[in-house]
Amino acid sequence: MSLGWDVLQHFQIEKARSAAELASSKVDGLIARKDHTKQELEELTLACQAMWELLREHLGLTDDHLRAKILEIDARDGVVDGKIGAELMDCPHCGQKASTVKPACMYCGNRLPSTHVMR
């Protein structure tokens, strides 16, 4: 019985070791993805700041203009939550109401025009 018990324990230890290695690999992948996403966010923030400074310098807009436009865009979906939400539009192909979340109309399947330059 001792040999059977030892084999069973060895099997369970190897199974746990494999699961730990898989989990460690997944964590490493998630950390790399997080770092990449953080870098992309930094680059987008830098580009937005550069665009804003160009507009402010060349067109005379103010930070208050920018804040008001951000609030206006945020509120378009009826919820002020710091996100661009979905909007409803009439499909130009079939006339049915379509959500801007989807790239194509769910009724006729035709591509919908984008309502946001940044998406």
C-alpha cells in the first residue's frame, strides 16, 4: 500500500506543479499585456495633449472649451461616466434603429458609418 500511496502523491504533486507553471505563464502574459496597454495609453495621452495644444495655440480655444466638449460628448448616451457610449442611429440602408457599438446593422448586415473619429 505504501508504494501505491507514494505513486498517487507523486502524481498529485506533478499535477499541482504543472498547474502552477501554467498559472505562472498566464500571469507573465497578463503582466506583459498590461505593460503594453499602459504604453499605448501613454502614447495616446501624449498625442491627445499635442493635438489639444495645437488647437489651443492656433485657434484660440480654451481649456474650458475642451472641458465643455468632453462633457457634451460624454453625456450623448444619457450617462455622464467618462466614456463614449453607444448611440442609436437610423441605418442608412434599411432605416432601422442601429447601435453604433456594432460595425454593421443587425437587421440588414450593411456596414454602418462611424460616428466617432477615434473608434
